[in-house]
Amino acid sequence: MATSMETAFKNYLVVTAGYWAFTLTDGAIRMLVVLYFHLLGYSPFEVAMLFLFYEFFGIVTNLVGGWLAARIGLNVTMHMGMVMQIFALLMLTVPDAWLSVAYVMAAQALSGIAKDLNKMSAKASVKTLIRPSTDGINTNNKAESKLFKWVAILTGSKNALKGFGFFLGAFLLEIVGFHYALVILASSLFAVFLLTWILLPKAMGKAKAKPKFTQVFSRIPAINGLSAARFFLFGSRDVWFVVALPVFLYEVLHWEFKQVGGFIALWIIGYGIVQASAPALIRGHQPQGKTALFLALLLAFIPAGIAFALQQQWDMTLTIIVGLGIFGVVFAINSAVHSYLILAYSDHDKVSMNVGFYYMANAGGRLTGTVLSGVIYQYYGLVGCLWISAGFVLMAALLSVRLPAVETS
């Protein structure tokens, strides 16, 4: 038993390390594209459109990816994502004259497919590595507790690294320029790809029976409800985060690239630390559906409060820093609870398809938030984006009302 757990933990560490490396490139490429193309004269709406295919193909990837992983294994789909990300990075190293909107959207589409293949594979693999005993309810409770802890650490540490990736992208843009930054990121990810491919078992996450494609659409009410809530939760973040915030910091507050990248990096790092610490922060309370409901209701007040403060012309810098800091704490715990619930609601043999369906909704929320981030900011500014954010969180709360408790036996 000890050997089995040691092997599972070793594989968990390898999955986490690969996820970390991928996440660094994902955060960096996002910041590189936002800042570089804004510098080239693209409007906020045009910058948002560069990410349209990134998010759209994330929806498609999650829908198909869970089914594919169940057939060929999570290890294979995770490394497919890494290879695609390397190609996406290299696609953007061409001369500036080639970087048309259509070309960049195509590169971002490939990056979106890569990101969601990698994320779905990494998170679903955690469920396959923790199999509760049939000895009794107490043992199963321990397994659920370990599942919450492992997925919170994986997700939280990923987000902390993504925050560093945002800073890394802005830093590399200023130090070595757009094209050399992309080459550095692609080379580093390739080295990690080789290492994780060797270390992980090839059959990890492969279902015993080959599922039909029609099975990717969940028939479980809990998973459907949680997925719908996830759509609005992540739409509520990206509607101000993707385009509106970095452009606001650069244009209105007149911050430099390194300051913009540094602030967003610190926000995501802090968000990731809180997310990884979620099991400790809600110690003694195993997350249930009502936990997600309470956190969503609490979260809705925060973007509304920031928007109100900006409308009352309070100090903009202080309002943004403090307000978004509080938003990050509550959002992180809410997201960690969601990430646990989707695994807790899923059977081991169907986990990749359920996670794929769930992250399809996540990607849909990000797509909607990304498009609105450019459109709303262009016409109504950051305040308009924040009011939309508050409305989205209220929808997430409404959809969380009927989420059930987690079964432990």
C-alpha cells in the first residue's frame, strides 16, 4: 500500500511540475500579446479579438478532450497540449509584417487547444491517483480530504505560477523583446516535455471501456449545475481582467509595462496561494454545494463595491489595488471549491469526460468575459466591466442553489 501511495505521489509531483512549466508559458504569452499588440496600436476591442479563438477552441477542446483522454490516456493528451503550445509560441516569432489579426488568432487558437488539453489532463489525473478504500466511510472521508488538498495545491500553485508568467512575459518583452521572449519560452517548455514524457505512466487515465462520443454530455444534474455556475464565475473575472485591467493601468494610471505585469502577476500569485491554502482556510468544513453558493453571494458584493467607489471618484489606485485584492481572495476559495466538487461528483472511470465538460463551460465563460472585456471597456470603461462582473457572480450564485452535498460512502 505504501509503495502504491509513493508511486501515486511521485506521479502527482511530475504532473504538477509539467503543469507548472506549461502555465508559465501560458501566462507569459498572454501578457506578451496584450502589451505588444496594444503597443502596435491595436484598440482594446481588437486586442480582445486576438483571444477569441483561444477561448472558443478551449470550449471545443474540453468537449472533445475528455472523451479523447478516456480513450488514449491522460498522459498522451497532456503532452499533446505541450507540443501544441511550443508550436503556438514559435508561430509568433515571425516578422511583425506577418502578424495580422487572422494569423495571431490562429496562433492563439492553437494555444487555447494546448492549454485546455493540458489543464484537463492534469486535473483529471489527480482523481485517478486517489482511489478511496472500500473499508468504510471514515476512510472515504480521508480520501475526499486528500482529494481536496491535492487538487487545491495543484490549482493554486498553477495560478501562482501563472501570475509569475504574466510578470515574466512583461519582463522579457522589455528586456529581450517580443520575438526572443517567445523562443526562450518554447525552448524551456520542450525540455520539460521530454522529462515528463519519460517519467509518467503511459496508460494513466485511460478508461477500461472505450466511451462513445455522445457520453461527453453529462446527464448528472450536479455536474451540469456546477458547470453552469463555473461559466458565470470565470466570466465575472475575465470581463475586467483580460483586456480592461491591463489597458486601464497603462492608459489611465500611466503605469509602465513592468508595473502592469508586476501587479497582475502579484494578483495571480496571491490568488494561487489562497487557492492552494483553501483546505486550511475552511478547515473542518468539507466543501459542499452550499459552500459554493455562500462564496458566490459574498463575491458579488466586491466588484459592485469597486465600481461604486470608482464612480464616487475615490482614489483610483488604492481602490483598484485593495478592491481587486479582496476579490482575488474570495474568488480563489470559490474556484478551489468548484475544482474539488467536479472531481468529488465524478466516478473514477468517467472523470476525464466530466472534467472536460466542466472546463468546456469554464472556457465558455472565459470566452464571453474576454469579448465583453474589450467591448464594454471600449464604451463604458472599467466601471462598466465591474458592474457586468457583479451580475455574472449573482448568476453563479443562483445556479449553485441546488448543488448537492458530496457523498462519502
